[in-house]
Amino acid sequence: MISVELTDKEAESFKKWRKYEDVFDGLLAAGVFSLRNGHASLSFNADGVLVVIRTDTEAWRRKKSLLT
């Protein structure tokens, strides 16, 4: 066992993370935190359980013209 000391604020944040740990793990597995030029859509069931994560990214976008 490892003991860790936390401030009150850190302890509150940790409790929130533990409450939503399964959602967080799903977001990590889906690569949501490393999305660039895209978006993620989350679907929850009636019990508030995350059931689907959809991601959409742009494969290519024309850069703005340097002349305008």
C-alpha cells in the first residue's frame, strides 16, 4: 500500500475522478484527449452510464490563402 498526502482541494478532485473513473478510462481509450481538428460525441443511457463515444476528425483542410 502507498500513502499519499493531498490538500483538501486535491482530495475533492480525486473523489470526483474516482466517481467518474469509468468514463475517464473510456475517454482515454477512445483517444478523446489527443483529438486535433475534430470533436467527440458522448452518449449515455438512462442510468447515466457512458455507452458510446463517437469521434470525428478532419483528414484535410485547405489553409487560408496567404493573399487574402
